[in-house]
Amino acid sequence: MIAHIRGIVTEKYSNHLIVDVQGVGYEMMVPTPDFEATLLNEERQFYTYHAIRENAEDLYGFSTLAAKKIFELLISVQGIGPKAAIAILSLAEAEEVRNAIANADTAFISKASGVGKKSAERVIVDLSDKVGTPSHYGATDVKYAKNTNEPDEALDALIALGFPLKEASQALEKVDVNLPVEERVRLALKNR
């Protein structure tokens, strides 16, 4: 399994990137926020999900480990495949998508291309108890704009340490977001 890829982005087209890793080009589909934030000829690392099917092998890339974990939760829902999961993650930054699921915001989820109301409701029912508590309450706007929310490095660190997404977000909810990443991780581990 390919866990992550670090290399130079050599091509971009319709939410696909080609990342050159020492002469080997890996093509991957990424959510819109990651696509828009990526520049040609820059070195980037992407956490990847390698989907193997009977007639195809596809690679999906994410700039944060939290986004990859949300993707994996989404594809665990019956009727949501990798392309629908990417469409949902393309609505906004990963934290906003997680927050929409935690708030049971079916209207937000159903705005994704190829995701209807019933599929959005299934996502909410299956995942609302797995994504942690909402970071804020109320409806989520489809507002993807470049770098609207910085990735939470402390959340990524806890996930890398083996915490499930829900437990990692709960451990960080009472920790001051203005502290350095290392301090936030230390306090989250201490308060657990």
C-alpha cells in the first residue's frame, strides 16, 4: 500500500496531479482545496489512498492525514465511492466537511456532485458518531477558497500516533488553538 508520496508536481488537470518521485510519475486525484493550493514545479507531500478494483487502480491524494481519514470514513458508507468522497471533500476544507457531518448538515453534503439527499443522509447517520464533536454549530457554507483554513497539524499528529479521528478531535477540543503544535499535542495526550 502506498501511504504517502513526496515529489515535484509536474502536471495539473481537472483535479488530477502528476507527482514526479525520482523519475516516476504518480497520477492522483485530489480534492479541490488541495488542487487549488498546489503549484506546478513545487515539491509537495500527499497522503494517499490506493484503490484497487477489478478493472482499475486509482490513487487519491490528500495534503493532510485528517483529510485522508475523512475520505476513508466516507468510502465506508454504502453508496459512497471514492469519486463521491472526493466530491464531498471538494466542497470545503477537510475540517469544514468533518464539522458538517458532526452537525448533521445534509444540505451541505448533498451539494457534492453525484451525492443526493438520501446518500447525504446515509453519510450523516453512519458517520456522525465517528467524526467527533462539531468545532462550531450551524449550517456550513460551500465556500471553498484557497487556504481558508490551515490544516490542523496537531490533529494530524494525533492521527499519526494512532488515534481515531473522533478521539483525536475530542482530545484537542479543550486545548487552546493558539499554542504551538507540540504543546497542543502534549496537552491533548495529557488530558486524554
